[in-house]
Amino acid sequence: MTRVSSHSAPQFAAARAVWQNLGLPGLIDVHTHFMPPNVLRKVRNHFDALGGLWPLTYRGNEDECLALLRGFGVRHFTALSYPHRPDMAAWLNGWAGGFADRTPDCLRSATFYPEPDAHDYVSAALQAGARVFKAHLQVGGYDPRDPLLSDVWGTLADSGTPVVVHCGSGPEPGRFTGPGPFAEVLGEHPRLTAVIAHAGAPEYTAFLDLAERYDRVHLDTTMVFTDFAEARAPFPSDALPRLADLHDRVLLGTDFPNIPYHYPEQLHALAGLGLSPDWLRAVLHGNAARLFGL
Ligand SMILES: [Zn+2]
């Protein structure tokens, strides 16, 4: 704890200045990762194996990461995890449920994979109070149109529960990433409350199309507009007015703690867009507060 607070004071001050200047009570971050320690170790090993391409800034344990988020002024956040194979999602959901029970500022999070019992454990997670789901098409390597997921999407749409979907082709494409497959899911389930992770990077404009077409499709800001992302998948500046117009459906997300820069960089990147203070207030807090009833 001491280590976190003494080394992090400047970051806390930088993050707090952003929301305090806007008159907000704090931040809501819809895209953060907490997962079982052995899974987190594997995720960190994955980034480390990229040979310095993705140097992780935050490597603390669960308590240290929680202290950091709270220090930045994040009032509510998620614990997104995702399976890369069958027979894993229900176990992840069990862990995430325990985490939410001991972490009242975390929105109870869950996930799924195309497998025969998916609808059963998704229903059970909803019964247990899950408020947000995560689907990762690149890591999972699955087709979101898989018939084994049809009832899952349908149940999430009916319940109005947001699902953060990593369906863009960044940082690496997968067999089923890109706007095409997920657009078909939305065609089948037009009332689905989908939150497109990373604003669909790098296929930003195609996912803006979907958000403009389906009024329950949201975009999260995870990594978007940071120097790191702009160097790899720049957001097209001529699409910025479209993002401004979607002011009620853009949500702060960050990927904390798996980021190669300090947390306030995401906030500064959004504040530096030159969009209105009302837009920023909605993105950093208001939209998620409304979506999750916080
Ligand atoms: Zn993420």
C-alpha cells in the first residue's frame, strides 16, 4: 500500500485534476481487468513475450491495482476476464463473482464461450447479479454467430445487460474479428446492449456505422487516442464529429492494469480531443452511471 501511494501520488493528482475540473464526482471505467492470479500471470507473460513492444506499467497484485484505481478516483469499474478455450468460462465467472462480493465498487462481471452449457451459466450469472459481460473474439477465436451463442445474445439483449465485445481487429486480427461477423449478431439481436471495446480499433468507422444504426450499441474508449494507440491504429480525425454526436454512447474504458503507459494518459488523450466539456463529462462518468444505474 505504501509503495502504491508514495510512488503514485503524481498520477493520482493528474487523474483527479481531470474529473475535478469537470465538476464530476469521479470516474467510471467500464473496461478494466481483474482475473484469477494464474490467469493474470499468463496475460502478463504474453505481453512480456512481445519483447518490449508492450511494456506493462502496472504489475502489482490485486490489492495494489485496486488501490491505484481508487487513487485515480475511479468510483466503479469492471473485472473483465475471458476464456481462450471451452470449459473455462464458468470457472472464471465463479472467480469474478467472489471478487465482486469482496469488492463493492466492482460491477459484477462475467463471460462466456460457445459451448453447450453457455446459456445455463450465463443465466446463472445473471441470477447471481452479473451486470456486465465480456466477449473477446480474438483471444477466444470463436465465431460470434455460433448457434451455441444465439440464446446467450438473446438473453443478454432481453435483460438489457451490457456486454463488452472485443470484435475489432486490433491489436491483432482474429478469424472472426472485424465488423462483419458481429454486425450479423446485431442483425439478429438489434436490442443487444453491446459495448464495442477499443471503439472497434482499427475498424473505427465501420463500428461507428453500427453504433449509428443500432441505438443500444456503445463504444468504449479503451486505449483510443493515446499516443501508443495513435502510433498503431490512429483514429481518423474526420470521424471525430461522429464520435461527438454519439455523446450518450461513448464510455470510458482503459484496459487497466494491462497498459504500457500511466493511467492519466487515457484521460488526457480524451480531454485533448477538443470536444465539449459536456461530452467529456458524459464519457468519463454520466453515460456509464446511466447505463448501470449507478
Ligand atoms: Zn481489455
